[in-house]
Amino acid sequence: MSQDVTSADDSPFRSEPNERDQAPQFVLPLVVHIEKAAPPARTDALETAARAVLVMLSDERSLGDGEWAEVMRDWQDARIRKVVRRARGAEWRRAEALPGITVSGKSAEVRVFPPVPLDGWPKDLARLQVSGTDLDDPEPPAKADPAVPVLWLNPDLDMSAGKAMAQAGHGAQLAWWELSDEERAAWRDAGFPLAVRSADPERWGRLTTSGLPLVRDAGFTEIAPGLTVAVEGGSRFCPLPRKRRP
């Protein structure tokens, strides 16, 4: 499945009403493990969330006749929504007991779940807080490896870690949609290496005029509608930009 997210009339990231709004609406839940005494680093949490989305998209249960395949298709046929909530202690243990996949980074743990209806969250996820996902990097992140895909964040936006994690997940999904089956398999087999970084204003200007996949947030929470992420493919796994498939 591939989308032109900057101009296609049926883009799942446009704020204008379109046919996708007529389909049943779902959301992909992600839960980040945040203990008060040892919160994860912000950049690691963003990158782990992005990889979690890719792990869900590529899992055998999400494909073909897998147990999650139908709801994954329904979710991708409507608006693409992701919501990040936080959990600690017993909350995290209850979340881990629900069907899903836990993805670990250097300091972060993110559990991703099959899509659920907007008004049909499991109670152990619905009770978790969306706010409070403000995280910091103890040290500035290293320079991004040009060999791996980089999800560049809009430098003009002030997003909570939870909001930025969802946007990074959108960017990872766009990268996935751009790839052939062979490229997807290679990226998956390597463990989905990627980087999330905040672009400087000059770079952001170049990225958003270079034909790269761009995430346009609908503006439902925290920020106004507009561009949030530019996806720059790595030379090793995601050779973007390319002519998009219809």
C-alpha cells in the first residue's frame, strides 16, 4: 500500500474531509513504559515508537489471513490515527497482558497493539494517561547515520514526547509504504534501523521541497494542521525519493 501523502485526495493525513472519513475509524494504540525513577530518553522513545509501528505492520499476524490482518486493513483504509499513552508499574504489566508487541530500545519500551475502534479501547488501555509524556535527552543525540532512514521533525513545532512519538510512527509508516517487498524484507531483517531528529530551519526548508514523503497532521491535538515530519530514506534501506506507486 502506497500513498502520496502531500497531494493525493484520499491521503489519510489530510485535514480536509474525504472518502476516508466515511469508513469506520480506528486508532493504533501505543503505550510507552515510563517509570518515575528511570524514564526513557526522548529520542530513544521516538525511535522505538517508530520501530514499533513497523514491527506491527510487518508481523505475520497483520498480513494475509493473520488474526490482525482485517483490522489492520480497516485501519489503513480510514484515517491513520495513532495515540500514545504512558504506563508504569501495574499499569504496564496489565498492558503487557493484552495482545500486542513490545519493542525495546536502548532505554525505552513501547508496546503496540492492533488497531481498536475510536470508542472501543480495552479498559486497561483506556484508563492510561495521554498527558505526562514529556521526556528529555540526557545528552544531545548523535548525528544521524545517512545509511538509515531519518524521520526529521518540524523545528517550528513544540510537541510533547507522546505527540512526537505518534508523528514519528506516521513517518515510519510512510517509509514502509514507499518500499518494495524486497526492500521491506531487508529493512525488517536488519531490525528496522532508523533515526529521529529535529531538523534545523534551513534543512527543513530543503526537505519539504524535495519531493520526500511528508506527514501532514490533521491538528486534532496539541498543534495546528500542518507538516510535522519529513522522511529521508537511508542509502542502505530506503532509497527515497522515488516515483510513488499509484
